[in-house]
Amino acid sequence: MDRKARTRKLQEEDRRYLWHPFTQQRDWVKTDPLIIERGDGVYLEDTEGRRYLDGVSSIWVNLHGHRKQALDRALLAQIKRIAHATMLGLSNVPAIELAKRLVALAPPGLTRVFYSDNGSTAVEVALKMAFEYWQRQNGGFWEKTKFLHLGEAYHGDTLGAVSVGGIPLFHERFKPLLFPAYEAHAPYCYRCPLRLTFPECKLSCADSVEQILKQHHEEIAALIVEPMLLAAGGMITMPQGYLTRLRKLCTRYQILMIADEVTTGFGRTGRMFACEHEGVKPDLMAISKGLTGGYLPLAATLTTERIYRAFLGRYEEFKTFFHGHSYTGNPLGCAVALANLEVLRKERTLFRLQPKIAALQLLLKPLWGDPHVGDIRQLGLIAGIELVRDLATKEPYPLAARVGMRVAEEARRLGLLIRPLGNVIVLMPPLSTTMRELKQMVGIVAKAIRAVTSTGIPS
Ligand SMILES: Cc1ncc(COP(=O)(O)O)c(C=O)c1O
């Protein structure tokens, strides 16, 4: 069968058997899906040999490009030893070695590593640990059963993570299934909920966090937050000092701080972890995505000795943390994560990233002149470009007009794969992207935006 015929057959079978995540299947089955067969560096290659730039790191996971030799080698070496053995009642070599490395890298105070499989499970673990921590305290913290999160927050798709989510489009529908949580204003400067401007606002949006804590801290176990950048909410960057303020409030009102570094971790924002931008030390931290350099699903929840100790006791006291997954601490994932950390260290990835971050800012600059670019938000090698119908009023395009999706479709025609968040065009290339590739990517994004927004968009 030639390549074209094989692709046709695969496309038919995709439409026949698959159900894709975050996808309207009625539209999907009318398309010819792009089927990826290979990858190399920042390029993805389809079944017919066409190459595309991977502009969103395969949904925010890939760090060093595809088919990174050091990671391939680590995986092959581990598979010759063992693919998987349980962590229930046993341990394994890469899981131990990785935990040690993670503790050394993490913000100070995080000394214990609990593995799981993906960003959502890492968040579930953090929520359950935080809740149970208070239940385990002597002297009555029984009421600390609720959580506080920000508007526009996204922490994953499992029900605990959805309960602390703040994106109505994704989360509202499931309300009857969720536990109640408090929501504070998002620090969304472009569409400030208080109609103020930074820095004159003096971070007034954080006052809503304080007000909730003042009134309800006795029933709140923890605040969960994506440090420095609300990713799926639209790449909303936090104003300087906001995260520090949250940390201070958590301490003052005696609630735990959960940092969800699932997307921001491992260099993506220019620092190893986003908390480092403000020297913030969380009580729990969820990591995944970049942990394996984008190779395998692995996650971890890191926490402090104080929280860990709350679960210690005689067997029959059953203070055990009753949580675990079949693939917890999977040796293949841990081995490739170790190799990933080694590449980050050896290749001085973060050091070499800094000029690319500056270059991205320069490359994005001309887009400010586009009549439909309302805001450009950048942190590290992450950029969100918010498109608006009307620049003066900031009137958004209606979601039904699929403007973001149409820009992504145009970019694909030009050789770049991106995935928008509603009207926000996202660029989050692998950290290994070269200056030339970066220039190419931004050039395509600019062209695609122009092509779509200069045509009449239906209401
Ligand atoms: C901040 C954050 N937390 C959690 C998740 C969920 O991770 P996963 O898709 O691996 O479950 C995501 C995914 O995008 C995320 O951005």
C-alpha cells in the first residue's frame, strides 16, 4: 500500500474508532486528520512525510525536541532491565534516584516525593494530602475541608481538579459532581476584574483572596495556584508581587499553599520552577508534563516533612495515605525523567534559554501593531496572543466564530502546529528551539493571524 492509501485508511479508522480529547467529534469526522508518525527535534512528521514545526511542544510537554538521543538511550537501557514493577510494597531504582534529584531541585522545604501518572493525578494527590493533613492535626481542624482557587484556574480534568477549576466552559457542566470551593478574582490585568491598572492598583485583586481568607480560613485547607501563569485560562501572567502576596496570606491565615507547576515546571518560564521567580516556597507542589521531557506520562507531588510526618503513626491508627495508582513510580518514566534532568544540567538549557526568551519578546513586538491583537503575554518561552474583535473596547470575538482555531488551521497550512485557547493564540515551543526556528514560528503565527482577522469574521 502506498503512503497516500495508507494515510486514507488510517484517517478512516481514526474517524471510525477514536474519540479525541477536547474535540467536537462532529467537526472532526468531517476533516482529514493529520496523523503523526515521526518526530525529530522541533519537527513532527506525518504519515506522508510532511514536516511541521511543533509550536506547542505537543501540548506543553516536550523540552529538548523529539527523538532526543540521551532520552531515547535512557529509555532503551531501562527497558532492558524492567518496564514496570509496583511501588506498593516494593521500590525501584530510578524512582529512588529521581526522588533524590527532584528534592535537590525543588524549592526549599519540599523534601518528599509521591509519584502518580499525570498532571491531574498530581493535583488530586496534593488536594487529598492537604485535606488529610488538617484532619490529622491534634486540636481540632476538622472544619478545614474546603479549597480556594483563582478564577480562570485550570488544574486538570479529574473531578477533584475540576472542583478547583475556574474556567466555566470546561468546569460549569460538572458542578453537581464537584465539591464546593471558594474562587477569588483572577489576576487578569488585560481584563482586570476591578478595572484597575498595574502597578497603581497595588495588587487589589489579591484583596479578594484576603477577604475570602479573612472570612473563611477556618474551613479552608489550602489555596491551589498555578504560579506566575494561569496557563489554560489564557496564558494569563501574574503581576509582579502577586504570588508573594498569596504566600504571605496563606501563612497569615494558616492555610497550605499548593503550587501547580504542571505546566510551568522544568524551565518553561525561564526558571526551573515558576515559584523561583519570586522565591516562593509552597507547601505542596504538583509536577508532570516536562518532568520526562515530554516522553512518558509521569507526575509527582512534592511536599514538606511537616505534612509527611502528619501521616506517621502505628499501623492500626490507619494514618496511612490511602492513595496510589497501578503505574505509580513507573521505572521507564523515572529513568527518562532522570535523563531529562541530566540533559537540563549538562546542556545548561536554562542558561542557553535566556537569549531565546529575549528574542521571542523582540519577535512578538511587531504584533502589537496588529488591529486585532489586544494583548501579548509572555513568560519565558511561553506566549499568549489575545485576539479581539475591537481593540478599543476589547470586545472579544464570539467563541462560535472559532477565530483561534482558524488561525491554527492557517498556521498548519504554513507548516506550524499550534493549539489555541479560545481567542488566545499560544506559542510554547520546546526549549531546544533554535533562534531560526523561533523566528520562523513567530513569522507564521503573525501571517496566520493576519490572514484570519483581515477577513470578515461572522458574529
Ligand atoms: C496547570 C495545570 N495543571 C494540571 C494540568 C493537567 O495535567 P494533565 O493533562 O497531565 O492531567 C494541566 C494541563 O494542562 C495544567 O496546565
